[in-house]
Amino acid sequence: MNEQINWEEIMKATERSASAASRNSENAVGGMVKLLDRIDRHSSRLEAIRSELQNLNTLQPQCVQASKEAFPGAQGSIRLSWWMLALGLFASFVGGAAFVGYFVN
């Protein structure tokens, strides 16, 4: 029961553990510094993008009005011509008939 305690070995092990913990905490603090720097850089970029979007939102109605003035014929709705639709259906029918006739022959 009377074991001799090796205080020197215990102190060396404690010193090794303390230095390892110190290195780990230094690495953690360094990583947090890098992370906070990156967050700050991205925040400033995000703020610049946000202000640019606000500028574009204020300019958008003016650009729409200018394009309407430049192209007055394009303001109406698109009308599908019945003649163009009939011509397309007729061309499809003729093409289909030729395709079927080629395979039947």
C-alpha cells in the first residue's frame, strides 16, 4: 500500500498536457480571428450589394419607361395570327403524311 509517488513524472505529464492545451487554445483563438475577419469582409460586400440593388430598384421604372418610349409598337399584347397557326398545322400534317407515306412505301 505504501507506493512511492513519482512527483517528477506527474509534473512532466502535467506540463505536457498544459502545453498541448495552450497550443489548442491558441489555434482556436487564431481560427476565430480568421473567421471574424472573413465575416467582416463578407458583411461589407453584402452591404455594397444591398445598396447596389436599392439603386437598381430606383432606376428600374425609369428604364422601363425609356424602353417603352423607344419601342412604342411593343407595348401591346402579343396577338397570335390564325393564319400562322393554320399554316403551321398544315405544314405538320403534310410532313406527317410524307413521313408515314415513306414508311408505308
